[in-house]
Amino acid sequence: MIPFEEALNIVLSNSIPSGEEEVETGSAAGRVLSWDVFSDIDMPPFDKSAVDGFACRMQDAGCGMELKVIETIAAGSVPSLAIQPGECSRIMTGGMLPQGADAVIMVEDTEISSSNTIKFTKDKTAKNICYRAEDIKNGQKVLEKGTLIEPAHFAVLASVGKTGVHVAKQPHIGIISTGNELVEPSRKPGRAQIRNSNAWQLLAQARQIPVLCSYYGIADDSLEELKDKISMGLHEADIVILTGGVSMGDFDYVPEAMESLGAKILFKSVAIQPGRPTVFARIRDQFIFGLPGNPVSSFVLFELLVKPFVLKMMGCIETPKVLAIPMGVDFSRKKSFRKSVIPVTVNGGAAFPLEYHGSAHINAYTKASGMMIMDTGQTEIKKGETVNVRLL
Ligand code: AMP
Ligand code: MG
């Protein structure tokens, strides 16, 4: 059994780059940028008004002062007249600031005093100008290689004229369930059978990251069938993930099947609860994870080992979102020779452990905000003590 940190290290140090491709920006949501992105313009490209109002000289904008309106500047049009003392131009939000003006007074702070003059009704302080290049300078790096592209990034990509982006290729993940007792969800389990839940859970987890997924069905607990299914997976996938068949049972043939196909097992037991019998193997530039069959174990180990591995293949620089918050109640456990992972909910800024009966507790995580990790050697956490909750 190796410490979890060592297992994670082995996994990460084995990861190999997935390569890159250029895609249309419109279809890049959720992908990982493989090139830095630079701006080809200043943003904003010109001094512009932040409000609908009157562009003028700040010194002319005291309460009660009247100014002559010399033109109207719509967004998208270039002002034709410079502002002289005692003058202003009506300007719309996003309109280009005319020469001579250094402030825009909101229309709400003015009144019309005659057909072409306005009067200020308040003493103004705010200039209401978005200055040229205050957000982004021409040539500036706006997005970094390794960024997971989210909706807010699209505004930047669009503004700097990126209609195509270079992104990491999506690693292909193949999923295999194992176990004679499994039937697919469409069937009612017979005596001593249960429904295959892991495959659907893993497919859903995998779809949260930019990968391609294939599902190869259920393999019986036989060496031959396991070898067949793993070979089928390795035929097209970069990473094959199996669940079940990795512990000490008489019919747990997964590690043997991996080895007999020429894969080298890099570890097969990790000091983590749930998830101890987790296997990681490499065969040339392809990888096989054997996750334990219990649904909570496979869920947790996918989050803690598989996701970081795959994201690293794509050069992703994002780190998991972790909240450091106080524990809402006292919490303890008896044994502490493994790290343990506990489902928690976050309520009123504090972490509360959820009911958890162990790794077979199929619905333990349905209401979880995240996972709390208790370190090796640690048996209790007092109410109010800070804990790290890794958000799901
Ligand atoms: P194993 O790791 O094969 O010893 O399985 C451990 C436990 O997880 C057993 O109770 C299995 O029935 C259960 N299990 C294994 N695979 C799945 C699966 N795909 N879906 C739901 N439960 C499973
Ligand atoms: Mg099994």
C-alpha cells in the first residue's frame, strides 16, 4: 500500500501530452487552450462614455451651470466637433468621447433649460469614462495556455478577434464494468444481481471534462473476457478505466488481465478510504485504471486520480476548487492509517458531514457539495476547526 500522494505523483508523472488541434472558437467551450492568446487591439479601443449623458469639461459641470449642446454622438459614430468651454455634446453609452471633453455627466443629473442648452442639477464627481486600453492593451496576453475555456473567456476571445483557437486534443477514455452480478439499468436484477451503476456514473464524471468517451459494456469475471474487453478498449482509447475485480476475491482477475496483455502495473493499493484497491498500469503510451467496484470508491478515485491525470495530459493549469471553512460539528473516526474521504454539505459557511455508510452507499454523494479529506493519523476534527472541502 502506498500513500495517496505517492499514487497521485506516479499518475501525474506518467501523463503524456494529448497533442493539439485548432477548432472554431464557437465549439471550444470546456476545452483546454494550448496556446497563449494575445490581443490585436486596445480594449476599449477608444475613450468611451460609460453612461448616457453629456460630454463636457469637468470644470464646466458644477450644479446650476448651463451648457450649450453642440451635437449628438451615438454609439458607433465618430464625433465631429471638439468641446469648447461652455459646450457639451449629448452622448450615448459606448459613444466615442469628443475632443476637449474630460467627463460625461449622466442625463439623470441634468435638465433641459432651453432647446439647445442643458443645466446640471448636481455637483458631479464621477467622470463616467472608460479609458482606452484600461482593460487590455494591444499585444497583451489575455488568456494563458492551459486555461479551461469557460463562458467568460468567450467575451475576451471575441473581443480580440479569435475565431479559431488552439486547444489540447481530447484524450479518449474507454469504460468497462466488471462483475458476474451486474445487469444493465434497463433490466430488473435477478436474485444475487445488482444494476451496473458505475459505468453511468463514470461516463457522467468523464463528460465534465473535455474527453471523448466510449463504453464497452460489462465484462464477466473471467480472465479471457477481461482480456478481450481491455484489448477492445486499448484498440481505440488512450485510457481504459475498469471498475471492480481489483481486490482480493477469488474472481478478481483485473490486475492479472492487465499484466497478461503486457501492461506494467505501477501500483495496486493506495492508503485511501474508500478506494484502497486502486490499480494503475501503463502499456506503452496507454494507461489502464482499475478502480474498486463499490460505487463511492470509483466515484472518489475518478475525482482524485483520473481527473487530474487527464487534465494534466491536456496541459490544464486549473486546480480543484477547495474551500477552507470551519467544521460545523465535531467529527471523529476510529482508524487513521489511511486518508479518508467524507461527503460533506456546506451550510451557512460551515462543513457538515453527510450520512455515509461506506463505499457501497450508492446515494451518499447525491446531496454532497464536496469531499472533505481527513489526513492519515488524524482521528478527529472539532467543531470550528478549519477543514478543506474539495468542491464537486
Ligand atoms: P469488486 O470490486 O468487484 O469486488 O466489487 C465490490 C462491490 O462493488 C461489490 O459489491 C460489487 O457488486 C459492486 N460493484 C462492482 N461493480 C459495480 C458496478 N459497475 N455497479 C455497481 N456496483 C458494482
Ligand atoms: Mg467484482
